[in-house]
Amino acid sequence: MPVVDVKNLEGKTVGQIQLADDVFAAQVNPYLLHEAVRHYLAGLRAGTHKTKDKSEVSGSGKKLWRQKGTGRARIGSIRSPLWRHGGTVHGPEPRSYAYSLPKKMILGALRSALTTKLAQQKLTVVDGWQLDSHKTKPFHAALMKLDGQAKTILLVNAGENVNLERASRNIEGVTVVEPARLGPYDLLRHDRLMLSREAATKLSGALSAAKTENGSAQAAPASAESAGEAKPAKAAKPAKRSAKPAAKVAKKPAAKKAAKPKAKKE
């Protein structure tokens, strides 16, 4: 299990914490990370694009000139798509770009992102965010002591902390999120990840439990087959038609016809 130092707001090491192998030392899957980012960004699209068709643009519906005899092309309305200021054919309509993604894929991408942060040494575990006030200046000084080179920092704190939220919202590039709302896109978008001790424990427990449940559900049928358990025999299908009684089925012996003597011609 990976062991990470725990630091206080002064930047000093005050202890160590063990993180789960299934969460912070998992196999990185770039495909899951790509799909998780596409899924998140697709949900952010407004989808409010719209063009006007022939029935929505302004203009009279009167026929401009008679059908024949003028030498000009026939036309029925000034709002025709062939004309300037006319309607648009097959233009975009308002719609939602969001789509569903399996929960296992999102959790797998989250494990890959956490593993990447730890492997790149961009993960810091803080003992706690006990701030005396909501002022931005002392909080910014504490972040500089923890990591003064990162331009974007993601703070993960378990529970409500009003001082932390107010002190961090005036600093550009700093985002505060709860463990339950943490996503792969947030981890990839920020350069540095700072977890509180409680948040690191919750993430390790929740993501490990989810992976264990999925693994046990998949391994249950495989273990039954490996144990050599005999599969129950399939029930015999009932006959479609009942057998007819032998008396009816047996054919009656054909009676031999007596040969009639042929009459001689006189």
C-alpha cells in the first residue's frame, strides 16, 4: 500500500497515511480518462443553437408573379430557401448533448486519475483545513508553504468548512470540492491535488468497496464452475401431442378379396 506524508498548514510533516492499492495504485486506463472527459464536457454544452425555417422567417406568403407567361422562374413565396433572407433548410435545432456513461467506467477513470496524481508526485495530504478566519491572505500563505509552484490547485475536504470556501474563492485557479462530487475531469484540469486526511480515508474506502463489489459479482459464476459443481440438467420438454392408443394406431389387416371366376365368352 502506498504511504504518503501528512502535512499541516505550516508545511511540516506531522505523520503518515496508508492509501488503498485499488484506488491510488491501480492500472491507468487512458481510454477511460478520455471517455470520462468527453462525457463531462458533453453535459456542459448548452445546445441552444437554432435557425429559422421557411415558416418562421418574416415575409409575405403571396405568390410574387403568375406561374407562366413572364419568362422568369416560377416562385411561390419570398421566404423560399433559394432566396436571400429566406428560410434555412435542415438547420440546427435545440437539443441536449448529454449522454449516459456506465458508473463502472466513471469510477475506473477516477481511480486512474488518482493513481496518476500520486505517481507524478502531485498529491498532498493535509492534516486538516482548520482556518482561524475567512481571510484570503493567510490562506494563500498556507498554500504557498504547501506548494507554491502550482498554478491550479484542487482542494478536497470532507464536510462543510465555511472559512475554507470563503478564503479560497478569491484565489484564481483554486477549487474546493467534496469527495462525493470529485470527478476525473476535475483531477485532470488541476495541476495539484490536496486532500484532507479525512477525505483521503473516505475516497480509499468508497472506491475500494465499489471495486470489491464489482469484482465479487463477476467472480461468483467463475468460481462455481472452477469448483466442479455439476450443472442442473435441463428439464425435458413435454411432448406436443399425446400418443394415440395402440388400438387406433394399429392398422387393420386388409381382408383378401376372393377371386371371382371369369366368365367364358361364348
